[in-house]
Amino acid sequence: MADTTAPSTTAPTPGRRKAVGLTSTPTWAWALPPVLVLALGFLYPLALVVRQSFTPESLEDGGASLTPYTEVLASTVFREALTTTVRLAVGATVGCLVLGFVLALVIAFVPFPGGKAVARFIDVFLSFPSFLITLALLFIYGSVGMANGAWTGVTGAAEGPFHFLTTPWGVLLAEITYFTPFVMRPLLAAFSQLDTAQLEVASSLGAGPVRIVRQVILPEALPALAAGGSLVLVLCLNEFGIVLFTGAKGVTTLPMLVYSKAILESDYPAACVVAVVNIVLSVGLYSLYRVVSRRAGA
């Protein structure tokens, strides 16, 4: 008697065929496209900048030399630009941390009409270009701005007293104004996770507002402060638009020095040297932040 039992020939569903195809594809094949995009769009131009920094114009055969580094690093212009960059970045970061913490406290814990709208506006503000804030400050405090115009209109003086925008203080004000929301955003997120019962218990035990902020809120906000402050520090080290638009006299930062060497002087090896130093500083600060944040559990 013939065996009528036939093997199961159930056809795989399209979804099953798709899953099998995905799992059979090597992992490196999925990683290759983004790696190629990253290499062509970022790593290759960066490699060209590093290579150019080791190629002085005096070498016609394109050989490598440390001459551009020794000349640039030993120059007074570079040292002054490095000092100015660090001072402005640290000063702006401290200002953003203090102002951002106070404003985030008010928005998160002081009920007032429009508080939610202000919190949403912080997200929109992050998308603004830096030169837009600088341009607004120029309209208000510039040589022919509204503040000077009102002063001359009232007193009849030939010019107004507000000329600080063309000084390092003007750059500092513009950077604090622009980068403070970068500190407020993580702080507001941290405050939204804070258990309000802790605040109520501290208040019922007789703790005043200052003590509650210092002993309850501030410890919870430290990871967010570290994240926002480190981001602002790196961004300020690389800020170009604010310094350029304020037209601050005698304020030369590392990005401005790159622009001056490359565009105004056509000294591309020196410009690449300054750019490499700026990149090393930024990557070093970011790496330090990652180490500290891991130890802090942020």
C-alpha cells in the first residue's frame, strides 16, 4: 500500500522571508553605509586639515614638517587668541550656569501666568542662529542702537554712553544670552523628575527657600548642570559668529584666528594648525566630561 503521507510544504510567509534575509546579512554590511558617509563627510576633510598643518608652504615637494606648529605655537598672536578664547568660554559658561539655574528655578517652581509657554519657547530658542541674538543686541546697544538713540534724544549729547558691545564684555554678554537656554533645557528636564514630596517635607520641617534649593534641589540638578555647562563650554570654544558680528576690537579667538589666517592672509598651514589645536581642545574637554559624568552617574 502506497504511503500517501506527503512532507509539509507550507510556504513561508513574506514576513518570514524578510526576517530571514535580514538576519542572514552580515553585520558589517549594515554598518558600512553610515561609516562611509561619516568618512567622506567628516573624517576625510579632517584628515586634509591635519595633513595641511604639517605641510609648510616653503616645501614645494609637499613634505611633512613641524615648522608650521613651531611657528604658530610660539607666536604672540596665537597665545593671546588662546587666552582670550579660554577666558571668554569659561566666563560665559559660569554666567550661563548661574543665570540658567536661577531662570530654570523660577520657571519650574514659581507658578506664574505663561510659565508653560516660556518653557516651550526655550526649545524654540535653541534653534535660533547665534548671529540673530547678536544682531538684536546691536539694535539695542549698538552705536546707533535704541539705547544710545534714546540717550542722545533726551540729553542732546553727540553720542550715547553704550559702547561695550565692541569690547570683550559685549562678546561675553552675547554668548551668555545665546547659550543660557542650553543650560536651562536639561535643568528643566531634571526639575520635572524631582519628587515634590521632598520639597514639601523640607518646608514642613522649617527649611527656608534658600536651604531647600541648596540641600534638596541643587544636588538633584548637578548632573544636568554638568551636562549643560560642558556643552556650553565646548560651544563657546568654537563660537565664531558672535565674535564676528559684534565687531569687537582686539578680541581674537581661535576660530577668528583661523578665519584671519586662511581668508585674510592666505596662510593655510597656519590656519590648519590653529584649527587642529581647537579640535584637540574641544575633543579633550568632551572626553573629560564623559569621564566625570560616568563617575557621577549622570
